[in-house]
Amino acid sequence: MSYDVAVFEPEAFLRDREAFRDWFEVRTQWDERGNDPTHATPRLQASFEEISKIFPPMNGPNTPLEEAEAWERTVDYVFAEDMIYVAISGGRAVVGYEVVSLAPRRLR
């Protein structure tokens, strides 16, 4: 089981449940660019930069070189233009809460 978090641009937020599901479905059709944070908006890139200092990515261009030390806090990031999808392996819900609490600081 995993703990999944979506960090997205505030303007993208849709309050209607069906509209949000449709929006989310489109955003999670990943392609080969999914591991590249430069495909996200500048604000999301800034948010990722802050989050990834504490929670380094499992793969992609910013993966830590010393994986053994960072493994406890690594998470899997996938980038869309207006969303960062964060997957955290099971049993680490506290990490998910910390990711969510850090991300909004950059999106204000």
C-alpha cells in the first residue's frame, strides 16, 4: 500500500468532485517526461525544490547520490504541468503529512 499526494496549482483546484476526477485523470496520464520537474510550473518547481531537500526523489535527475542515507525519506515524484504527484511507500504516512504541509508554502 502507498500514500499518494497530489500537489497542484491553486487555480487548478476544482471544487466539483466529478470535474476534479476528470481533471486528475487527464493529469495522471504520464509520459516519459514524468520524472522531469522542469515540465511543471515555476511555482511547482519551487515547491519541489523545497520538498526534495527533505524528501529526495527515488528516481529522475535529482536522485541523491548517497541513496543509503536518503532511502528512509525518498519518495516517488511524477510531474505534470500543473501538478506534482507524490507516491510514498506504505507505512510512512507521516512523510506524506510532512510533504503536504511543506508544499503550500510555495504555492501562495
